[in-house]
Amino acid sequence: MIDWKNKSVLVTGSCGTVGKALISRLLKLKTKKIIAFDNSERDTSDLSETFPQKSIHFVLGDVRVYESISNAVSMADIIFHGAALKHVFLGEEWPDEIIQTNIIGVQNLIKAAKKNQTQKVIFMSSDKAVNPTNVMGTSKLLAEKLFSAAHKINSKTIFSTTRFGNVLGSSGSVLPIILNQIDQNKEVTLTDKDMTRFIMSSSQAVKLLISAAEEAKGGEVFVTKMPSIKISDLIDVSIKLYLSRKSLTKKVKVKVIGKKVGEKLFEELICSSESKRVSETKDFYIIFSALSNSKKITHKSLSSYRSDKVKLLSQTNLIKFFVKEKILDNIER
């Protein structure tokens, strides 16, 4: 177990939805010092108003610049790396930007962590890293590989990865788009009726990160067991719950527009080639690195973990998920 009260923790991408939720959790753990690192001046200023605690040190910087991230890393015992560009369609148009942040930024972080002999570094990856079909997913896959290799050749720092599904209500995600379209009396856009996605709440993402930090030995990928849904069901439930909350009775139309560039009909959290290196706990799957000499434990019933091959949440159970996780209360718009 980590003695958080005696640890200094760096959170990159601290102004994002998961970053803020993670800071809240670290405060509850009474972490000695939190370094909140982000490249947005406005958002960092707002974050300092949200979290006025003296234990938080706010750093305006950019992972693309080695000197910038190195300075922040030098203050930390443990790092959670969430700074990234994540929009799939923008990544297709501006791949150089994705490379600079999602790949060069990771290389800078790894180099700085090795230099400072940081104890643990936990990377926030995505289901889009598995068999990627777009620039963003490909960048996340390469970043995962960089983390795995970093641990293999550097025994003093533990480098491990977490894979997220879609964090419902996070900034820039589909849910805020749906609610904005409702507010603006526009048609709600659906890419494809058969599209499925894994979902999780920001609190579940934070639980995964903390658990990974506690359990990481190096090179693993930690995956939360999470539900899958049809995006069409997400739209129907979002409309129903949001109109009810606002006491509105207006009719909302849904328009099918087709997949965006780089999008897949389904996502994967574990691919078939990884399934032979998977261990299972009550709440998580742990994928051991192909480079590791650790004992491989095969989960015999798991050939892959795909959003279209698991039991989908019904609309009724999706509503329960919204209520339990307070999705509409924590949405970033």
C-alpha cells in the first residue's frame, strides 16, 4: 500500500475531467503534495479557485517541452499522466499535433522520470489503443509500448498503464454534445445505430488509477471491468433524463449522420493476442507486458474484450448507471 500522506503526486492534464476528479481523491487521501500540471492558463486559474488547498502546487506547462515537464517531474514521487489530445476526427486532420503531445510528450515524461528516479508513473490510455484505426488511437498504442519498454530497461521506476473506456460526461465527450444539441433545439446526431462503446464514470476512472498505482509492478495494463452500451440507447436515455430534469416536454429528433473519419463501430479493451497474458481480479483485468518475465496467467474464457461482444446495458440499467454515478451532476460542458 502507498503511504499517500508522505508522497508528492504529479497529475498532468490536471484541468481535464479525470484530472480534477483525481485531485479530489488525492486530497481525501491526504496526499502530502499535489502538483497540478496543465497547459491551459485559463483552466489552471479556474482550477486554483476550485482547489485553494495549500497542499496543491499549480504548474502551467506543456509536456511537449522537456524542460517544462522535467521541472514538474522533479517534484514528484508518483505521476499520473493524463495530458493528451483525444479528439479522433481532429487527429485525422492534424496528426502532427497528436504526435507532439501524445508521443513526444510521453517520451519527455519518461526521460524526466528516469532522470529523477520517480517511484511510479501511471499512464492514462484508451480503448482506442486496441487495434487502432485512427491517429489518436495509434498514438495511445505507441505510448503504451513506450511505457512497457521504459519499465523493461529501467528497474528503478515502475511504469504502468491504465485503459479507459468512454468517461461519460467528460469534457469533449459525446454526452455534452447531446445536451448542447437539445438546449439549442437542434437534432441530436447519431453516427450509427449499431455503434457500441464501453462506458465508465470519472469516479470509476479514478478508482482504476489509484488501484493501478497501488498494485503496479511494472509494464502492466490495468483495465476496469465496465459495461457496454449502444450509442443509440445513450442518446435516448440522455434525452429522457435531461428533459425530465429540466421539466421540458419538447420533442427531440435524432438524425443518423454516419461514422466520422477514423471511428469504429465498436471498441476493444483487450485484444485476442493480449488475452493469453491476462490476470483477473474482482474489479479489473491486468494485462502483463509481452516484454515481462512475470508469470503469465491465462484467463481461459476471455478471447477478447469488445464492446459489441459483451452483454449490453439495457436502457433501464443505463438509467440506473446514470443515477448511481451522478452522471448529469458531474457533466463537463
